[in-house]
Amino acid sequence: MNRRKALSMVSGALALAAGLALPPAARAADKLLVRLDFSPWGMHGAMHLALQKGWFKDAGLDVEVQDGTGTINTLQLLAAGQVDVGQVALGTMAVAKENGLDLMSIAGFARTGDLAVLTDEKLGVKSPKDLAGKKIVCFTTSPWAPFIDPFLKANGLSRSDVSVVMVAPSAMVSTYASGNSDGLMTQAPFGQPMVRKTRPASALLLADSGISFPSYGLVATPATIKGKGEALRKFVAVQLRAWKYIYDGHIEEAVAAIVADRPNARLDPDVLREQIQAYRPFFESPAKPGLAFGVQTDADWSAAIATLEKTGQVKVGHVPADYYTNALLPN
């Protein structure tokens, strides 16, 4: 073997070894397209914080985050394969699955039901019966949409008793705040901070009418879980890290991250802060308080399934494993 050929072989071996030794950040990042439920609000804190701090990049991920126009729309895009991950209301996911969308929850954040009817405090609404004769606004892609009639029925009411008016998502809060409705159907920790400065509202939780299920979490399709499982594991780990960091005394950083990431959205930091603070109790599992963030339980989902069966939202015979997996959570 001549000297030139030997040097060439050595150089090739060194180049190969160097390539194998490249740190994860130097390799091509795994791309994930994430879609949120709505325009920016407090529950998006962990997503924007992770972007701002570069935690996705550090994990070898290239994450693009889209704002949404409602949970139902995000679920439809997920099922169609147009996005990889959705941050959505899990109860609505269960109903969408019943209607043919192949979806699975991969992490649970707000594990206690948060849907509520908010009404002007001055009206003195104390129970759902007091909603008779009231005008309440909602929007068609709201997490509330599948549960309006079951809620009314559970309380001896119907659409003829309560005027439920569908408006554009962007117009719901302003319609209420301007006095053009008596209330709105939304999530209590989202809506009460939104209207506190203009028209303070009291809340009737849907769960108090016997209709309860997990709220916000992360959802993907089984196909994406199979094809991008490792990327999803990294993504979930970063989100859990971010939520823990936020609730360990860094809410202000989450607020700043949302504002910095969406500078043209005219966001009110006070509202974002209150929303994040208000959601902390809802992060607890009703069945097993104190669980680590993200973990879902058969007990919580069994209760949700029973509720959804009772209200006719899903057929009898489902089991918790039909709706969630903890397989992508950190060990």
C-alpha cells in the first residue's frame, strides 16, 4: 500500500469517527408542527417559554407553534395529518374520537374539568336553573360545543329556556364584556381573568352538574406516535419541564415569553398571569392529587368515560386505554 492511499484511508476513518461523535445539537433536528387550541393565552405559557429559552432546540427539536381557531379545528387538522401535535381540551378529543378521528392523548396538564358558564356577578346566578331566560354566547369550535345540550338536560333545561348564541371565537369575550349577552360558555380559569377588569363574572362549573373529564393536554395520532415517537418523547419532556419550572415560581417568565413570542397580539400581561395562576388547582388529578405533571390515570379517564356515556357523547364499551397513553412520558 502506497503512502498516498494509506493517508486517504486514515483521513476517511477519522472523518467517519468525527461524524459519529457529533453531539445531538449538530445533527439534523427532528421537526414537529404543533397547533394550539386558540389565540395566545395563559395555557400556552409552557410552549412559548420552551421556545424562548431554546429548550426545544437543546433537545434536538425544530418546533413550529401555530395559534389555533378552536379545539375542534385543531383536532381535525391533527387527524388529517396536517400537524403533528395539538394542545387541546381532552374531553373534546374523546368526543371527536367517537366521531371517527383517530387520536390519542399523550400527556395531561389540566386534569380537572374546567368548563364553566360565566355570568355577570350582578345577575346573582347561583345555579344552572338561574340561567333560564338568559342569553349566553359560545362558538362552534369551542370545547363546550358537544356538551351544551347534555348540560342543559342535566339541569332540566333546554334550548328554549336558555338562548345560546354562537358567535365568532374572537367576538365571544367582547360580546359579553360589552353587555350584549348575560354570560359566556368557556373555561373558568381562562374566562374570568379575561373579563375581570370590564365585567366581573361568577362561574358555574360543568363538573358540578355531573359532567367532568380531563381538560388540556397534548394529543397526537397513533400514526404520528409510531412514526415520530422519539421526537414526541423529547417534546413531552420539554413541556413537562416547562410547566414545572413555571409553577416553581417563574410565572412571570412564562408571561413574558408569551408576549415576546406574539408581539402583535396586544396581550394583557395581567390577564395571562391570572390565567396561569388560576389553572394551578386544575392541574391536579381528581383521583390522585399530587401526581407528577403529565401523568394520566385510568381512574380519571374511567370517570370521564362514564360521564360521556351517560350524556350520550360516546358509546358504551370504551376503556381508558382507548384515549390515552403514558408511554411517551419520561421514566
